[in-house]
Amino acid sequence: MDLVGACRAFVSVSEHGSFTVGADAARMSQSVASRRVAALEERFGEQLFERTSRRAVLTSFGRDLLPTARQLVQAADVLLHEAESAKRKPWRLAMPAVCPTAGLARLVAEARAHAVTLEVRVATPAQRQETVHARQPVRSHGEASGAPAGRVHAALLAVPPGEATWSVPLGLAGAQDPGVRRLYVETLRPGRTTTGPAARIWIQPEDDVPHIRDPLTRLRDAVGLRPAQLTTTNDLAHAAAEVLCTPDLLLCSPAQAEEFGLDWRPIGEITLRRGYALATADGRAQHIEARLGEALARCLGARSGTGTTGDATAGGTGT
């Protein structure tokens, strides 16, 4: 027996003095209300109403039980309200700063279609790692430095491609078309007669992680580049401006190159990829991936791996 539903019918009929009106007020048919009240009476072994042709009058037993039945119905209503409120609470997700604002907006919109109220927090790889495991605060996307920070429920962690659910290819992008299919880092080696600063490769914060930075550093040393030719920046806009104004190159994804109006090529000597895996504070990563996996892939500019490492959609490689 649905005890709450039966008590709801009992309370509504008692308040209106009629099975017809009471059932309508409780948004159920008269037959359903009658069955539910009858089920209560059978369970308790006593009548709750004295039924007449026009009215339903409480018996003394019914009057004794009415206050408790009303409390049960009110408690159930409170529970339902709290459940709905809990579902609408923002689910905070720490995302890479390389995701464009339009992509983040589409991600939030798609999450709503899955009954998830998503609140995006942009953070560096180190901040995302620390935040999801230590539950330390991380600031909202666009939040001022002095604004209060919140806590996240999950984060997209930067991981090696072999451990990734999603991956995005990295290459070198410059202001000019290099006229080749691949850019070889060794071509940036200054000649003996070179004067002035040599062309630099800019690494943005998202790629300042061992599985990307270290292979590129080893390649720099192997082909004879100067140490300063590989530069990490905390200001992506500044680095992109340098690339637009000089022969410098930006280590980035094809989507980022397109965003800045740069010409992107894969690196000739090595293959580099950003890898991402979802980590949650409550261990619900698979549940979230099932609902938002494809939306996350689109926001990152990648394909969902579906059990294997995904690749970003190829583009901007030229001929």
C-alpha cells in the first residue's frame, strides 16, 4: 500500500468533506481516492468516515488519526521539494582554460538537457588536480581574483594520452603559412651568423605538464636550440600577440590556432597530445561520462574515447 498516497487522499477528503471534491483537490480520481481510503480502513481495522449520500464525515477514529496523517503528508511534500532543490543545485566542474567561452556555454546548455545544472570553474592543470582531490577552492570562470572561491565536484585532469578518455593533438602555429605539411623544430636552430633573437616556441599553462613539456625540452636540446627558445608563459594573450608579430610559434591545438588566426602544423619530430580524464570527488566519474561525455569531448575539441583514447578532429593541417 502507498501509505503517503493513502494518507493524502484521507486528508484531502476530510478537509473538503467530500470524496469528489477532495479527490479533485488531491489531483486524483474519485475512484482512486475511495480505494486508498478503503485500504487505510482495512489496514487499521476501523472506519475513517461515515459516508452519506452528500458528505464524508470523520469518525472519532478518523479525527484521532487526522493530525498524524496530515504531518506525514506534509513531511512527504517537504521531502519532494528538497529532492527537487537538490537536483537543481549547481554541479561544479573544473575545466581547462583552453576551452573557448562558446564551447563552455554549449556544455552548460547540454548539461541542462540531462537535468544537470553545471557550474564551470576554469583552472590550470595543477589547480584542477589539487582541487578535486584535496577539495580546495577554485575560482569560477571569469571570477575576479578577490572574489570568494567555491569547491568543485569534479575536474578534467591533464593526463598522459595513454591514460586519457579524451585527447587533443598539439602542434606549432605561426602567423605565416610555412609551406610544409609538418614543422620540424630543428629548423628553428639559429645559424652561426644569425643576429638578433631566435624564434621561440611558446608553451601555455595548459601544456606546462611533464608529459608535454619534458619531451619538447628534450627535443629542444637534441636539435641544438637555445634554452630561451622554449618559453612557458602565464599569459596566453601575450604569447599569441608575440606569435602574430614575430616568427615565434605557439604550441597549441588546431582549434586554438583557428581562434587566433594562426596557421597550424603538427610537429615533425614528435607527436604531442593533451590527454584528459574526468575525476570526481565522489567517485561518480563513469556516471557523469555517460551523461556528458560527448558534450565534454566537443568542448575540448576531441572525440570521446569510448574505452580507448580519443583524438581531436583533424583540421588546419594544410598541404
